[in-house]
Amino acid sequence: MPLLDKIRALESKKTIIKFFTILLVLFVFYNIPKEYLGDTYPICLYRIMFKQECFGCGTTRAVWSILHLRIRDAIEYNKLIIISFPLLIGCTISWIYKKKNRD
């Protein structure tokens, strides 16, 4: 039994570390000035080949806008943010609380 308690304590510490890591990343991302995001596009292979924006264009700016509660701006940057942001949140929560299967 003591080994099982140690494993649970270790998993709890990992969960806390993951949670605070996510909070730190969000804090840093939130504090990036908007002018650093700009309206320029990074190199996008899809855009170069097909001369149009891909489905992911504007996602970084859209997430930044959501964190600043600018929902209208986020939707203008990328309309799929309505679907992808909740999925991002769900996957992050799942990753934080993920437990390994024990047999």
C-alpha cells in the first residue's frame, strides 16, 4: 500500500506541475503586445502552393484575441476558432488530468 500512495502523490505533483506550466504559458502569451502578432503571415506551404489561406491561418491571432475577450476579432481572424478553441481547452484539460492505465 505505501507504494500505491507514493504513486498517487507523484501523479498529483505531475498534475500540479502541468497545470502551472499551462498557466505560465497563458500568462506569457496573454502579455504579448498585439503589434508583435501583426497582420503578416508566417511561411505557410499551403498558402505558397495554392495562393489562398489555409484553415489554420489566423489561429494564433484568434487565440490571442479570445484570451483578451475580443471574440469578434477572433472570428474575423479565423472562423474555425469557434470549434478549435473549445477543443484546445478540452485537450489541455485531458492532458493535465490524464492518468496512465494500470494493470
